[in-house]
Amino acid sequence: MTGLENVLIKPLMTEKSSKETEVSNRYSFAVNVKANKNQIKLAVEKYFDVKVLNVRTSVVPGKPKRSGSKGGMKKSQSSKKAWVQIQDGQKIEFFKGI
């Protein structure tokens, strides 16, 4: 993994993540599976201009899926999520002007 532009894939906008944002100023992102916590921290600080306090990650393993009419099985791709806590008083705007 060479650059920080490949670390963050997209922000996760769910009910659970919205609650985390309100309660503990923590935002969730889908990140590259090969990214580590230091790279995630640097990417968030660079792109959103905030101070990151804590990063938590989890890898969601791929699930087996049925494919074809003969009962073949495939496995979906694994993904990685990151929860990033930023300093109090700072905010990340995903949708500006709404």
C-alpha cells in the first residue's frame, strides 16, 4: 500500500454510526483491508483536517454464496471497517450545505 489516497474507501452512514457520532464523536469508515491504524489516522487527519484520538478496526470475513445451478460455492470478499474518534469540538462534514 503506497499512498494515503487508497486507504479510505467510503464513510459508513448507518443508524448505529450516527448514534456513535452523536454520543462519542466517533465516525465509521470502510477502509482498505491492507490498511493499518496509523495509515487510517493519517488519512483522516489529512483529508478532513481534524485531530484523531483513537482508531478501532475490525475485519468482516467474506461469506459463502451459492453460484450456478450445480450447487457451486463462492466466497464473497472480506472487508474492513474503522471507527475513528476525533477531538471534542471538531466535526467531519460529509454533506456540506444540507
